[in-house]
Amino acid sequence: MDAAAINSKAWDMEATCGSAWAQIVSEKEIDEARRGNPGIRVTVNRNVPHSWIEPLKGSHVLILAGGGGQQTPLMAAYGCSTECVDISSEMLSRDREALKRYGLDAQLHRHDMTDLSIFSDCSFNGVISPVSMNFISDIGKVFNEVHRVLCTGGSFIFGIANPALYLFDDRLLAKGRLKVKYTLPFSDERSLSKKDLMKRIRKCDTVEYSHTLQSILGTLTESGFAITGFFSDTSSYEPIDSFLHDCYLAVQAVRIND
């Protein structure tokens, strides 16, 4: 199964249907970024601490599978030489529209986040990736590629879903009911029946994967990163938030070796 092609189509659909991750930031937010306060989110609700972003001002930054019209124009307005990689042409079109609207420049690339071969080694001072790792089956590939394209001492800031979010029956969850249905780690490819998986694909839903804490944090450090910052965030969906406060995880890591 070509999960990348399925997710590319799904995110094109999400963007055209008004996903929160495809809402172009406001002029006020761009002005704040120009004044030195970019409101960068890699999880649903909380901005990352300014201390995580401040060292990147004026540097070369890669937005990896970011929200359309959001992180890319904000970092460009912050004075960064900004590039973006995304698998969805529609999400990139939101970036393009935002850049044109606010008179900003950035380079946009339609590409798979597991293969950053379009970039040379040590190309970037920072990589920022909003919640997107759950659409990749092997996040070690992403970590290794990010490590390669970052300079030593460069920052990797990313968000990821708490694995526990994938325990529940999503059809009942949509009705406000929590019922544990799946074992972890979850994978749409392995956890769903073939019939349910095909139905999901026909509806242009994303194909997703949970990742164990070992595969997130252990693989990150094994890839040559030191974790220097962390916070958790809610989902803005009450049935879940009343049960689990740490729905999304945000990590700041630094490349420490060659």
C-alpha cells in the first residue's frame, strides 16, 4: 500500500474542506512575527516557547509537513530563509497564497518527508514539523533525514500524537463515547479490517500510525539528538481531554553529533 500517495490525496481534501491546519494566518499574526514574536504551533493549541524559536531568527529553516499558510509565512516574516516540504499540493498552495498576500518569500517543495535528498548535508539551522509523524510508518527514516540536513547544534522542533489517542473506537468517539478498541502500537494497515481500511481510503481519510514512546524518544536519541525541551497539549475535544490531558507531545531536540 502506498501510504504516501493516499495521505497526499487525503491532505489535499483536508485543505479544500477547511482543515484547521490549512487556515492562513492573519495579518496581525504576521505583524507579530515581524516584530519578533512568531506564534509557532506544532501541536493543536499551544504555541511553542519563544526560547525554542529565538535562536533560529535570521537563519535557514525547514518547515517539514507543516500547516498550509501557517509556519512557513510566520518564519519568513520572522526573518528566516525559509523552505517547506509537504506531500500535499493543496497545503503548499495555502503557503503560496499566504506568501503572496503578505509579500514574503520562501521556497516550497512537494516531496515526501522521509526522503530529503533534495537537500545537502548540514543545510539547515532548524527544522520545524507540526503534528505529522503519525502519517509515517517508520519515523526513524524522518529522524535520520532531519539529522543529516541539520547543522550540528541545529534544532528539531516537532509535534506528535500521544500513542494513547489510538486506543479508542473512532466511530464511537465521534459520538462522544470513549471505548477502548485497539491494541498499541496502532496502524491503519494492520489494526483495521481490509474492508474498513478500503472504506477509509475511499473516503479520502488519512492512513495513520501510532508510535511507541520507545520509537519516538528512543529512536530520536539513537539518531543523534539530545532532547532539550518538552511540553504536552490538549486536543480541544472534550471527551478525550477529560480522559487524557497529554493528547499531543511537543519536543525540542538538538543535533549533537556527526
